[in-house]
Amino acid sequence: MSAVGYVRIEVALLGPVLLRRAGEVVPVSSTPQRVVVAGLALARGRVVTVDALIDVLWDDQPPANSVGNLHSYVSRLRRVIGGDRIVREPAGYRLVLAADELDIERAERLAGEARTIAAAEPANAAEVLGTALALWRGDPLSDLGQRLAFGPERAKLAEWYRKLREEWFELRLAAGHHKEVLPELERAAVADPLAEGAHALLMRAHHQAGHATEALAVADAFSQRLADELGLDPSPGLAALRQQILTGDPALYGPTPNWEPAAR
């Protein structure tokens, strides 16, 4: 991609599909065109074959003129974002994006930056990770219907968001911000009553706020819910955390977060 006459393109998939050119939103009202944008962007610069794009567009029921329709969708997209951005290859098409022009890659970069400073600067790391989380505008690819091809990616992005959010809470607790984090964790635990990570963080937040009784109550209620609904016991980690809170272990007030990046 030549730097001469370069115009920045932004593709956002962490929510409804959004396309910007030179900072201005490019209206893409056609669902098939948004599907093509998403399919090409998720390939991260690799060629997507015509057959693969047809499968994404129509699952296993393509119309008789599917190839012609696909070429028409691509042609319209090239007119609005530039012919040099959607490159025709012998096997299919390739979307050319520079670094950070895809919101998923921006989130990955920011999460990596947070990881490098997490131990020494948990407050700054939390701020960086919060910027990454702000890139989510809702459920990823939420305006593309229930196309089967996007199911695994939607699930992966949703799980990644959940892990990043828990890590963000953990960093804020490590920075001593338990008062502001506590109500957010209470809402997170209510929204996902079987999520052990959220409940463990809520226990820690209560403990840091001096609410040992409330922290133990969270542990006991979660354990009972887990047994009643799934027939399971909490993990050894949660049991150990409960014991630490019960004995007032000062290590729980330590400044260093137990934080690792989510696998991508």
C-alpha cells in the first residue's frame, strides 16, 4: 500500500460492523456488503477464496448467481474505500489494512501494552486495558444475522472480552481502587451468576474494603449456587481464597496483580 495519497481506513467488528474512511463513517447499509467486510477483515490480510466468501454469505444455500453477486458487492465496496484496499487475487480477495486499522488488532496491542507494565504500574495498566475494552460497542458482529461461519469468532471474541474485563478489575484492585470497583463487580456477578472469576474478584474487593463477612457470604452463596445448578464444587483456587479471607491473610492486600494475558 503506497504512502502517496494514503487515506486511513478503519474497520470495527467489536459491535455492529462499522467502516470509516478518513475518520468519516462510510454507510454500508447492505448486510451482504457488511458480511464481505467482516469476512475479509477477520482474515487479517490473508486471501479469502471466492468459495469461502460465498459460504459466509449464504451458508449452504447460495443462489445460482452467487459469484456474480459477490463480485458486485466487492465492486461497490471498492468504490467507497478504494480499489487498492480490496485486492483481487487469483484465488479470491484480500483486504489490505495498516496496523491498528482493525479494532480487534488495536485491542490486542493495548492488551499487550497493559501486560508489559501490569506488575510495576497496575493503575496505568488498568487505564490502558480500559481503553481496549472501550473498543467494544456491543456484541461483536451483531448486525450480520446468525450466519454459521461467524459463530466461532463471535464466541471467541465474547470470551476474550470477559477475560479482559476480569483482568481490568484485577488491575484496578491491585492499584487500590476497590471502592469504585466494588459496585461494578457486584453488577458483574449478578449478570453472570455462575462466573467464578467475577465472584472471586468480588470477594477480594469486599475484603480490601474491610467487608470480610460480605466476602465470605459471596463465596458461600456462589458455592451453593454451583452445587444446586451444576452439581459442582468451586475450584481449589476459590476455596483457598475463602480461607485467606477467613484468616485475614495480609497477602491479599498486596500491590502486584495475578494477571496474565488472555490467549488469542
